[in-house]
Amino acid sequence: MADSTPKSSNPKAGKSGPRSRPRSRPKSAAAKASKGGPKTNGAAKAEARPQDRMIDAALALAAERPWHEVSLREIAEASGLPLAEAYCCGASKQALLEAFLRRTDSAVLAEGAVGSEEGSARDRIFDVLMRRFDALQPHRKALASILLAQTRDPATALINLAALQRSMAWMLEAAGLETGGLRGLVRTRGLTLLYLATLRTWLRDDSLDLAKTMAALDGYLRRLEGLLRRLPRRNRDEPKTAE
């Protein structure tokens, strides 16, 4: 990861510092894909995949009241699916959360990898994670409810942490960074903790351009970069993280 700060969303911009996004910036493909589940009207709901209908029904209910109070039966009813079909789409609330995590991963990855020519390693990770926050933006209230419930259930939180770590490995791959070996393990675990810390800021970020989230993410990435510099390189061919 390099010393340079994340670049502006305009590749020709030469200013340093956290990425500055215009208020009128169109939603990313990841943000649009994250809304690919059912909508409120019956026709759109019928066209959506059953699992997406279950995921979006669960998120809608979580946004309305505490997640621990939401039942699978209520999710099935809200999705318009019979119980037997709902069971096949998500046998548990945990299964639905993991499916939502994979859907978010897919939305981010659908935008393609960020090439090394598009900036330093830190810039690339920054851009990939901001895609992710863009994709999650419509579900902020629901995620706040879900995360609060998990603070009361350590066992479930640990399961979700393992799933999130797998997601972060894919985010690193999208940024063109290796995830194998000791350095890859440290990168993946470090990025997971960094993401969770930034997520707390994002949940409270009421700015239109997510400026607070971007500033927090930039700061955490600098710390992770410093940690990685202290690790020995196993071979000379490994892509440099600092320039």
C-alpha cells in the first residue's frame, strides 16, 4: 500500500486527501444492484428472485423494529412466499444475512477490479470499500438494527465475522491485492477490523457525500498500511504496497 492519499473520483484530479465526491454524483452500479430485490408493488415483487424477496423483506422489517423481534414467519409473509418456499430461500435469519452479504459482494464485484494503473493500493482499496458503502446506503436503518442485535449475541457475531472476513478477502482481490500467505492473512483480518470501524462512522454519517465516512476510511487505511510495512516480504515478486 502506498503513501499517497486516496485520489478524487476524477482520475485527472491531482489533489490529495480523502476522495471528494460531488453531491450530484450518480449512484454506482453497486448501489443500484443492491436494490435488485422486491419492491413494494406486486408486479415487481413477483419478478424478483425468491431469495431476493426474502432478503429485502427481512431488511424492511429490520428497519421498522428491532431485528431480534423479527420472525421468519413474518419475513415469509412480507415477501409473499409460502413457508415451504421461504424455507428453501433461507432456513434461518442467519442464512438470510449471509445471503445479503453475498449479494452485496456481488454488487461490488460486478463493477470489476480496480487496476493498478488507477492509483496506489490504498487508493484502490478505498474505492472498492466506498462502492460497498454506496451499495449499503439504502439499508442503513436495517443494518443498524441488525448490528445492535448482534452485540447481544456474541456467538452469532462471531459467525458473521468469519463471513465478513471472506467478503473482505474478495474486496482485496478486487483492489488487486494478494490474500495468500502471512501478509494476505494480516491484510484480510486488518481490513475486516478496519471495515467494521468505518461502518460505525457510516451509520452516523448524515453528510450527503459521505465525507465523514471517507475521512474515517482514509485514516484507518493509513494505520493498516503502517502495520503492513513492518511485516517481512516473503519474496521480491510480491506487489509492493508502498511506493
